[in-house]
Amino acid sequence: MELLATPTQSLSLGDLTILGIPITHILITTQAGVRNHCLLVAYNPLRPEQHDPSCQKSISTCQCNWEAAWWDGLAHHYLHPDFPPSIKDMLVKLENSPVRGVTTACRLQVIDVIREWRVFEMEDDIKEDALKKVRDHKGLRSL
């Protein structure tokens, strides 16, 4: 998993030679897959199909306010190139950051949907799939 966190531009030709073409391919495609997933999440804020019944605002108002909050800070935090948050950090930030114009109940309902859909956990799924490919390629059962 450490190798997946290594920026590919920092790998030397010697490193890539040692890794070999199949492992290098897995590394590069996995990093690209994680990055594409992050961009997809960041540029497509969740638009809840329903909201908390106790909310007095229209769903379109909640959706607009949620989207504004996402663009105003949460997406930037999520895509931070030097200090990307962990899955746990992102969920804690969402849980503890009030969203202007969105009730706490509606915000928590959106967070439940994010958890249910495993939005942030998909990054780990992509990495686990890569690890399985490496194991299969090397004929290893445990790494």
C-alpha cells in the first residue's frame, strides 16, 4: 500500500525496472483509478433525492445549499494535493461542519447516504483490488 502512495513521477527508471511492467501497470492504473474516483466525487456533489421530513425548506433549497457548501470548501479539502484527508477524517468533517441553509437532520441524512453508498471507501476498494492483482501476478497468497 505504501507503493500506491508514492507519486509515480518520483520513481526512477531503476525502480520501474525492478517492479517490472505488470506491477508498474497495476501501480499506474490504480493511482489513476483513485484519482479519477476522487475527481468524480469532488465534481459531483451529492444531491439528496429526499430530505428530513422535519425540514421546513424545500428539497431544492437544501440541495443548492449543500452543493454550495461542497464547492466552498469540502471539495477543496477532499482534493488537497499535499494533505488529503483520510476516509474517517472526511466523514468526521462532514458530520461536524454545519452547512449554511441545511438543517442538522438533513445534513446527517446526506452523510448516511454517503456511508451507505460507500462513496469514500471506494478508494480503498480500488487499492485492495490492486493488491489482489499483485498477489495473483506474483502467485502470492498473503502480502
